[in-house]
Amino acid sequence: MNLVEYSKSDGVALADLIRKGEVSPKRLAYLFLEAVEKVNPRINAVIEVYLDRIESLDDQKVPDSPFAGVPFLMKDIGAGERGQHQESGSKLMKGHVVDNDSFLTMLLRTLKN
């Protein structure tokens, strides 16, 4: 899969490709990173990408959930993740690090396992 194919696919199609073994979650994550690097300088929408999570992906261990292995973004407004910045696009919140996972983040973590 290349970036053009990736950009033409929605999450359902990407999840289907993963289930069929036609693409790995790690490959999708690197394609996501490539897309961010290409587009983000113009739109400035992605604040942070966690490279360590991409590099540590285990393509042999993909959970059985609807969107397992499909990369996604989280806004830093509301759904906080313990230990990560949540600045809410505000100078007032600059440097704020979340103490606990939000309810949504806890649910997302359960889907990984």
C-alpha cells in the first residue's frame, strides 16, 4: 500500500485490509505519519505524533475489534490521556499535562487488549 491508496481509503476499508492480512498496522501507522508530514505544514492540525507507539507496534498481535490497527487522531480538547499534553489550543493551558485518562481514553485502551 502506498500513500495514494491510503488516502483513498476510509477506516472501514483499512480495517478490512488489516483483517485480510493485506497490510499491517505498522505499515498503516507509517503511512499516517507520511501523510501528516506532507500535509500538516500547511494546515497545522496535528500537534504531536507518538513515534514510540508506531515503532513498538506488534503486527503479530492485532486485537479482534472493528478498527484494530487503524491509526487515528485525538483532539487535545476533552479526551485527555494520562501523561500527555492537553493544551486545548490555548495559551492559558500551554504545558498542561493530564493526570488521568478521560473516560473515552479508558474505553479506547480496552479495545487494544
